[in-house]
Amino acid sequence: MAGIFVFGSDPERASEMIACLHASGLRATVVTTGGQDAQAYRGIDCDEVVHVQGGNSLPEAYAGDIARLLEERQARAFVVCGDATGRDVAARVAGLLDAPMLSDVSDVCFDDAGLSAQRLAYGGAVVRRERVEGFAVLGIAPGAWTPLDAVDADASVVVVEGAPDARMELVEVRPLEKTGVDLTKAERLVCAGMAFSTREELDAAYRLADALGAEVGCSRGLAEDHHWFADYIGLSGVQVAPKLYVGLGISGQVQHTVGIRGAQVVVAVNKDPAAPLLGMCDYGVVGDLFDVSDALVEALGR
């Protein structure tokens, strides 16, 4: 039975992939592997959940099993979330099937002969549409789609025996010492840019975030150069889709703006009237970010 198969490293990521397909009126089958709880995926609005059972907890160890499953089912496409786990699984499956693979896909349209996908190119400077005839492996950018709302779904679980690659094993797990929230889930974001010269000045961003009920993010320089944040928003960082994004002292270079393509309302505050972000925002204020943020906090009555 031909169809589209989806892999997610967790139910929420899988739901993002399903949301992308549902936007085109398509349905899919979810694939899980040993180490995952297949029952946790039953609430996703999918045709069924196929659980490849085995004694290995590493999803990438099941690439051969997934490839065989896709061949047996004559799959039209294999769609993964483009996080670290998904990229690994996707690359292995594409290699085993000698299939084309498209990464950083933000939108896809299927027809009888194949598919066309929209993806970023040249460091996010342009959006390119590519055409693939026949089967393909697709990596959807994490955070590009909002997970589907919970539905009264009860997908059936089909268990198949796998033969995971015995050369791969999980040797050790070390917790990642990371503070903060998942910015991809934030509905409101205040983003700090390189206009902040000291860590103490970030208080202005946090005060505005408190007034808005928002989370605080940053551009790449504050995370990689100053090490003030664990994550940053941008092409090579986190891609977000908040209802409200407020950029404080953000110039708006393409590497950053690619990360906020999904934002519904963009507000920019910058003293430079030529800042690129002011040219693409919904609301822009030219002025000192500290004066403007204080005025916004006062206006919000916080």
C-alpha cells in the first residue's frame, strides 16, 4: 500500500511533519523504532503507527529496517524532522535506497509523478523550489510547522520485527546542562541583538519580555561570541514561529531573519533607519532600544 511515511524523534516533532502534510490535504503513516514508546504516537492524526521493534535504542540503527519497510510498502516519500536524529536517519535511509534527499524543506506539494518542495538556499538568501520525480526523502526544518492540535485520534499500532545494526550501540548518556526554554514553542519572543554591549543591559530585554509574557532569545553573536545564551535564532540556530517577535537592536541580516520566517507579527526597534529588519517588519521604531523598551513597559502598565 503506497503512502507517505513520517519519522519524528518524539511525538511532537512527528506531529509537526503531519501538520506540513495535512496542509496539502495529505495523510501519512508514522514510523517509530525500538527505544520509542509507540503508544505515545497514537494520538497523532495519522493512518497508523508502524513500530520497528528491536533491542537497540538508537533510531539510526534501524535505517536498514526502515528502508525495507518503505520498499515493501512502495512508499511515495519518507519525511523526517530535520533535527540531529532525523537528519541521521534520513541520510542513512536515502543512501540505502539510492534516493534523492532534500533538507530544510518548509513546504511540499505532491502529485501523481512526484513532488515539488520549497527549501532555503544560499544561506537562506533565497527560497528555492525543487522538483523530484518518484520517491524522495525529505527533511522538514524543525519549528517550521506548528504541531497539530490534539484530536480524538486512536491510531492503530502495527509491530514489525527489526534487525538493528549491531555495530551501533548506546554507550553512555550524559545530560546536557542547558538552561532556558524551548524557543520553538514560545508564542511571544523578545530577541536581543548586538546592540547590547554588556550582560547587565539585557535587563531591558527581560523587563519587556516580562511585560509581554514573552521569552527572551538572541542573535548569533550574543550566544557564540559573548556566551550569554545557550541558543540563538537563525539559519544555523533555532527557527521559530511565534505569534509576536520583538527585535531589540537586531540589524536583521538574512542569517537571522531566516529563523523568524514563521513569525506572525514582527516588531523591530533599532536606531539605524537602514537596518534590514526595519524594512521587513510589521511595526518598526527608529530610536534608542533602551528608551523604547522602557516606554513599551510603561505603556503595558507593568
